[in-house]
Amino acid sequence: MTKTNYLETKSHYQILDGLRGVASVLVVAYHIFETLNGGNPFGQLINHGYLAVDFFFLLSGFVVAYAYDDRWGKMTQWDFYKRRLVRLQPMVIIGSLIGAALFYFQASPAFPLIAGTPVWKMLLIMVIGCTLIPVPISMDIRGWQEMHPLNGPAWSLFFEYIANILYAVVIRRFSRLALSVFVALAGCLLVGYLVTSKFGALIGGWAIDPKQLFIGFTRLLYPFFAGVLLCRSGKLIKTKNAFWWCSLLLLAVFCIPRIDDIHHPWMNGLYEAFCVILIFPLVVALGAGGELHTQRSARICKFLGDISYPLYITHYPIIYVFTAWVANNKLALGQQTLLAGLGVIIVSLLLAYACLKLYDAPVREWLKRKVLVRK
């Protein structure tokens, strides 16, 4: 009896893959400038780079709906979970391992708990991180209160998993009207938070405490399920050179400085709400409706799409090392640190590519044969 793949992979939206890669590179650059700017929200070159997470959520919702909406009945919930785990979990594991390998190189005033953390405790956090189970603040080993202290960005994968469960258990059954109402309510929650919060920005979600969990769910619910709704609506926009126009639009969104001063945070909140609720769906509609007309553009989108997830989930341990170097030497923005930042981007890209080719792609292929087939 031979094994056959019972759910063939659908064709990709190549431009959306490429845009995910563009956003991932901008996230790395954002974290570099954030370090060199001392976390000051004013004057940051890529000030709104953290909104890339919200863009990723919207992309994920669109792609999940495209890939699975018409497959229920052909697959069970457990089949769905297995496919998502095969796609996402291998890089979660390698991200935790890389974070552990570089952990003690990050000792600095920026991370006050590292020097006093015993190896056994760091290894315990590493094993927990491989499962993506969040750790409470009481188990912090860095000093930043992250739910994943070895690899901070894993928090967004934790919420991504929650979104996938919500989709599989409840949301997939919604009519378009019910989903529209749900998305509208989630949008109201998002706007309400942004115009009333002290900082007026979608920053947070990475700690296990009520405030951070509220921010995380606020950031998750609208964009992810707006992506599902956008896919179901089929309202895509056809335009020439969509990848390049969308890339420029993302760059503009991320690079625009804060709209307000510290006394009027709601102004920046309205800007971010506008970006997440209107601009990001527009970018996805343009990207999904566009076509690639040259081999060069197709190769660029494929490369960026292939490394986007590995880059996002592995770059932050290198950022930690960079942050420690800046803190230990009391460095500021300048030629030396900009060159070092460029080096961080190059090293992050090389590491992501190596993880993709030597680990992620072969492991996922092996798991597909072992897990995603029926006899």
C-alpha cells in the first residue's frame, strides 16, 4: 500500500511572499535603529517598523483562508493543526536553539539578569521555548519580561497559533456577514485601544501579564481575521508592478515618524489604526491581484518569500548580541554603529538562508512524508 499526499499544496501568491520578505528585512532594520536610538520613539528612522507584526497577521489570515477554506470536509481539525505545525514549528525550535547558543554573549547592562542565570535554567527555558509554551514573568532570565526570553519575536508565533485554533474551531464556520461583524468589532477594539492608550502605539504583546495579553489579542484579532475576510470577499486589485508599489507603500508606512508629541498620543494612534485597518488590506489586495511579468521580479519574490519566516524568527538573538555590544561600549548612532548594523543585516540574512536550506526545508519535507500523508 503506497502513501499519497492527500492535500496537494496550492500555488502561492508570489507577490505576497515577496512582501512578507520585504517586511521581514525592514523588521531587522527597525530593531537595529531602535537599539542605536536608545528606544526613543521620536527621530527613529524606521519608527513604525513594529507594525510589520500586524501586517504579518493580516497576511497569515489571508493565506490561511486561501489555503484551507475550501478543504474542510476533506480534512479534520487535527489534519489542519498538523499542517500548520509542520510549516511553523521547525523554525520555532531552531530559533530557541540559536537564542540559547548566543545567550551568554549578550550579558550587558541592557540585560541585567543574564550574568546571574545558571546554565540549567537557561537550558530549561530553551526546551520550553522549543514548544512555544510561554513562560511567566517569574521565569524571566533576561530582564525584559518576555514570554520567550531566548527569542523575543516568538511571542507573535504564540498568538499566530491561537489565531489558527480560533479559525479552525469557530471562525471558519462563520458566514461572510458574521465574519464581517466580528472583524468590525475587532477593528473597534483596535481603534479604541490606540486612541486611549498612554503611548498611542501598537507596541506590546510579548509578556504573560493581563496588560500585555490584552495588547497581543488586540493586535491579533482584527488583522488576522480581516485577512480571512479579504480572501473570502475576493476583492483583489489588479495593477502593474504591484510588488514594487506595495514595497514602497510598506516602506513609507514604516518610515513615517510619529505623528504626535508626547502630549497627544491619540494622533499617532489614529495613524496606526489607519495603517492596519485600511493600508495593510490595500497592500494585500494589490499584492494578491498583481502579477509578476519578469523572471527577475519572480526570483526576487521567491527569495524574499523563502527567507521571510526564517529571517524573522532567527534574527533577534543576533540583535540581542548587537544590543549588548552597544550597551557595553556606550555607543550611539554613528558611522561605526551603522556599519555594524549593516553587518547584522548581512549576518541575519546568511543565517536565515542557511537555516532554510540546511534545516527548515529538509525537515519540513521529511515531516510532510511522515505526517501529512495517508496510506
